[in-house]
Amino acid sequence: GPVLTMAPPARALAPLLLVLGACSTPSALRAYSADELRAVLRTRLSDVPEQELVVPWEVSPEAIGRAQRFSGRGLGVDSDRVRALVDALSSPKGFDLEYTWAVHNSAATTLEAGGGTCMGLSSLLVGLARGIGIPAYYVDASRDPERRAEVDINVVAGHIGALIYAKEGPLVVDFTGQMLRG
């Protein structure tokens, strides 16, 4: 499909919107609310203190309000509205974020730190998009994930992006800056 180019401020963050031809419909995907995920985590991780149960995409109402101002209040979800939200992530007049390598962060800590990894930036985009009514999900964008053993667990370190549904079709937002096709 056609590649959507980004405005110059977005190049600092290097997001890429790629229109995919065939993908699952939003109704086929499950988007947990923050409270639903906490309930699942409480059940599965009953020995972990409540304050340590972090919902990676959770953002404040203030951040959602800012996202709404940047992306408009249109009823439809078109690629221009998504592009405006993505551009706002790196724009000095927006959230002014940068890609930062090798930190572990959520949407909230990405905002606090002024940037984050693919996980942090994708989490922020998913949280902001959902907060303003745009269907958004995580997508595994790994090409060759790193695999290693650490103590009693196997670690698979890959790459993540965001999948957003616009009326023109699904869009993948990738924070590596690499050109990816289908």
C-alpha cells in the first residue's frame, strides 16, 4: 500500500505510517481497559503489590486532552487525524518526545522522561489514541528477536509498534525509522 510521509518534526522521532492491505478488523482484536487488565493481573500475580501492577498504555486525562487538541475532534478516524496525533508526539509544540534506547518504560514514564523505547512510545500512542476514541493496539514488529537465558527465564527481546484503524484502512506506526512493507 502507499506510504504516508511525516512532517519534518516527526522525523526526529522517526515514526512511519504504513497502510496495510489486509489485516484483522478492530472487532477481531481485544482491547482491555486499564481496570480490566489490573483485574487479570491481580488474579495471575496475586503476590505482587497493587502499586507494582503497571498498565503500560495508561495515560492521564490531561495527556488525553492534549492529544484531543492536536488530533481534532472529528467523529471519523481518518489518516490525517492519526498523522496529526503521531506528529504531535515529536513536535516541540506537542509532546516533544525522543526515541531513547534501552530503557523500560510505560506511557506515563515516557511522558515524564521526554521519550522512550519502541515499547514506551507505542504504549503512549495506544493510550492516547484509545483515550480520544481511535482504535489502537500493539503489534509485534520484530524481524529477528534476540533470545537469551537469564536466571530461570528465557527472554525474547523484539520490537513493537502500534496498529491503528482509520477509515482508509489499518495503519502501523513504527518508531525505528526503518521503511517497512506489509
